Amino acid sequence: MSHILPTYGRFPLTLVKGEGTRVWDEVGKSYLDFCSGIAVCALGHSPKVLVDAISTQAATLIHCCNLYHIPQQEELATLIVEKHVKLPGKVFFSNSGAESNDGLIKSARRYGHAKPQADGSPRYEVLSFNQSFHGRTLAGISATGQDKVKEGFSPLPTGFRHLPFNDLDALTAAIAPETVAIILEPIQGEGGVNLATPEFLRGVAELCKKHDLLLFMDEVQVGFGRCGDPMAWREIAPELEPDGISWAKGMGGGFPIGSFWLSDRIAPLMGPGSHGTTYGGSPLACAASLAVLKEIADKNLIENVRSQEAHIRETIAAWNHPLVTEVRGKGLLLGIGLDIEKMNIPEGKLPSIHLSAELIKSALPAPPAGPATPRFLPPLNGTTEEIDQALEIVRRTLDQLPGTGVRIQGSERQ
């Protein structure tokens, strides 16, 4: 009997070792990993540069509380602000994406007190979007536009509303005197790999300027190169200037670290005592993140991300597969849209989860994103050969799904 709280519906797979793009289960079976810890293992599993950085720092100083200066924090913050965000501001280091988004929400409340409504009462409302995901804390699920994460947790913190994604008219109509911020994912990962349009992002930015609202980008899953630019929003609308950005996942390559950036417009409001963390920004976490971000830059992995995206799209388009409707996303956060009307899925199973389970049987872990979208999340340094191996597994698995009318015989489609 397991003593682990059953908060996850786990796939029948136990992983015990990883190297590069491959992982092994407890009986020694090898898998090509296109889950990457859900966009965490940006350099693959146990890359030498990360192992060396962790080992060296662990032998020097693992933890130092934030009552004192931590050189690795300063170096990492400087790298993020000057080389990645490229806008004036300050960084706070946390342990996760949920913590980072909580920090943004707290900052919005502080801004709403500093810039209140006309009657002097503070602004507090944060607008987000349907199918968004902003973490599992109470504030995070309140900001998330998916009812399934909220069930059984009421009463939730107030001050959040969810609107249709990419609908600028609905957003314009929703802004109220108490509204203080808008938070969005440039690409919704958990919600189905839904891409914000350039027109929508630009319209959101204009509304924020018009109404003195804060514009927050949740880049927890998409940031630091996964989508073809260190900042995913810049890949869509490069002229935007957000007020806050949250990160986690890939920035540590597997070591737990998160952070959020605030522009100079709002950063001065978050002074001593306004926010804090015991473990966030430890020397060890920052050393790990520095190694990952420098490796992404030194090996020019952004170009690999862009070229592999193009290759994936071209390959899937050439299939002309009856079950594939589209490829959504950017870079190496891609979702394969499925025609679920043509799929004969066992009763009670979501198509994306069913397909993910079938892919595991073929030695390709790839997580679902929403009810009808399998998600591709290879490491940023994945090779064309590895991409092709994974795509062939996906094609063969789709061919063998009941109801497709397509079967594999030998290595050729019939």
C-alpha cells in the first residue's frame, strides 16, 4: 500500500534513470522522453554542465538565507534582466511557478493600493482567461480559468475573473473600476497549447496603458527558449513591454527554482517585508539555473528549437493523417490537434490521455494538454534523429488506434 497522497492520476511507468533525451524504467526498458518533466529538463536528463554546477556548488555552500547577500542571485538576476528580458526591472527568486505567480498577484494588490479607484478604495481584480493555468495554490487556482482545478476548494480568494482567450472585445467590456491587472500565458500549455495572437497581445497591452493596468506574462512553461525566444511573448509580439513575468520549470533544468520579474514601474512598491521565501534563490538553485541558461546561450539552442519546430511541422503535414487536424504552439511546445470524432476511444477516457498511454507503450512519454491534444516537449537540444524517432512512434500509434481505418504492416502504412 502506498503512503503517498493520491493527488496524481499516474501513468503506469516508473522511471529510475535518465541521460540526455532517454529515460529508463525499473526493469531497464529505454524510452525516448518527450515529456521532459513537463518542460522542465531543458537540456535533457543529467547534462554534465548541470551536474558539474550542482556538485561544485553543493560542496561549497548549499543554502544561505535571504537575510544576507547571495552572489549567485545577483549574477543570475543580472543575466535575466540584461540578456533575456532586456527591460529595466528587478527579479525575485522563488521555488516554483505557482509561487512566482503568487508574487505577481501580490504585486498587483500592492499596486492597486498605491493607484486606487477614484473613490480611494484599492483596485484588486486580476483578469485572466479561459483554459489558463497559473498554479495550484489558492490564488493560483483562483486565477486559473479551468473549473476542474477549483472543485472542492471553495470559498476561493475573490478578485479574479476569466474571459475568452483571444477575444479583445470581451476583455474591453470586462474592465471595471476595481481591475488592476491582466495575467496571461502567451501560449497556454496545460489548457491545450493555445497560442495568443499578435493582435490580441497588442490589444491587451493598449488596454493596460489606457486603464493603468499591469500586464503580467505567465512564462512558467514557455520561458527561457522553449518557444523560440528567451521570452515567449517576444516571439509573438516583440514590441510589448510587460510589467511582470513569471518563470520556473526549464530555468533550472530539473533543479527546483522559480522567479518573477517586475518592471521599474512597480518594483519599488515591493520593498523589505512585502514578500519573502526561505529556500528561494539559494546558492545551489541559482548556480544550477546559471549553468542551464548559459548553456542555452553558448550552444545557441534557440536556433535548434526553431529549426526542429519547422521540421516537426513539415513532417506531420506530410503525413496527411486523418486524425490530425493541426499543429499548435511554437518552438518545442507543440500540441497535435486530434479529430476526436474519428477516434474510437474507450468509454470514459479522454482522447489525449488515452493517446499518451498508448505512446508510453511504444516507449515515448508525451504528456496530454487538455482533453484532445497530445503535447510535444523534447529538450531544447534534441536532435533531428531523435525528433524523427519520436514522430514515427506518434504516426504508428495514431495509425493503430481503433476506428482510424489505418493499420501498420511491417514498416509501411496500408
